[in-house]
Amino acid sequence: MSEQKWQVGFTYKASKQYKKLPKKVQLIVDFLALSIEKNGPVRGDWAHYSKLDKIKHHCHLRGGRPTYVACWEVVDKKVKIVEIYYVGTHEKAPY
């Protein structure tokens, strides 16, 4: 029996932000979502990953100028649901 995967979704605001990102950054966000789905929300293997508090996490998607980041939170640990609530530039990140 295989382990249950995490369900990864986007808030309405994050899905709108995603559509405005450069295509290369969108691909990185897609890869991050797959990584969270397979391995869970703690992503120490991503650049500048950190836990913001008990349920919120963030990492850098691409360095340079501008630096792009993603923020996500665990909505339900038992059912394994994660929601990405921000994707965009580091300067506007909600932390």
C-alpha cells in the first residue's frame, strides 16, 4: 500500500498571480507543487526554504532581480492538504 499524497491547491489570489509570472517561473512553481505533493510541505531541498510559523512555509523560486518566491501553508495535516497562497516577487511577499 502506497503512502497518501498531499493535495496541493492554489488560493484564488495565488492562481491570478501565477498567470502573471514568466513562463519559466510558472514551470518552477509547477515543479514545486509536484514536489510538495510527493514529499510533503517541508521542502529543505529548495533554495532559501524556511518555515514562517507552525503551518506556513516559503522558498525562493528563482534568484536574481527580481527574486521570485512562493508561500504555502498546511490547511489540514491529517488529510494532507496544502494551499499555495502567494507566488511572485520577493518584495511583495506577505511575510
